[in-house]
Amino acid sequence: MKLADIYRKNKCKYSKYIIIIRCGYFYEIYGEDAYIMNKIFGYKIKNVGGMDRVGFPVNSYNKVINRLNRCHINYYIFGSDKIKFKDNNYDKYLEYDYER
């Protein structure tokens, strides 16, 4: 199964979560979640196979997770942890005016 397909499948279940998928020595984030990561971290958005994505190396994991926790954004790490905040700010960060 392609990573983008894993994202789509999990996004249906966790619509207000950033879906994080490990791929070798990197983590990848797709679709609208990529725009939230761009806003928070400045990660460059790339279009791969018709799908927007950002990625970060495994050694940045703690920095990313700590920042998402401070921002109170729900996230799901595929095959691992799921974090849910009562005051989830996912939509707040998604409202950012992006040039797509």
C-alpha cells in the first residue's frame, strides 16, 4: 500500500488529526496536514504524485512532537501513538491563508 493511501485511509478515521507516517529515516505528512506543518515548522511542501506532502528526519521527531503538543494539535503516528487534546487547535492552524 502506498503511503498516500495509508494517509487517506487514516484521515477518514482521524479527520482532525495530523497523520504522521514513518518511511525509513523520515516521517511524512500529506494533504492538508502538510499545510499545518508548513505553517508551524516552515517545512517545504512538495507535490508528489498529485498529493502535497512534507517530511522531516527521524532525528527531529522529539522537536516536532513537543511543538505539536505545545500547539495542542491532535496527531496520530501511524502504527503507534495517538494524542488527543480536548481543546484541539487543528482547525485553527488549518485556517491559515495558503497560496496553493
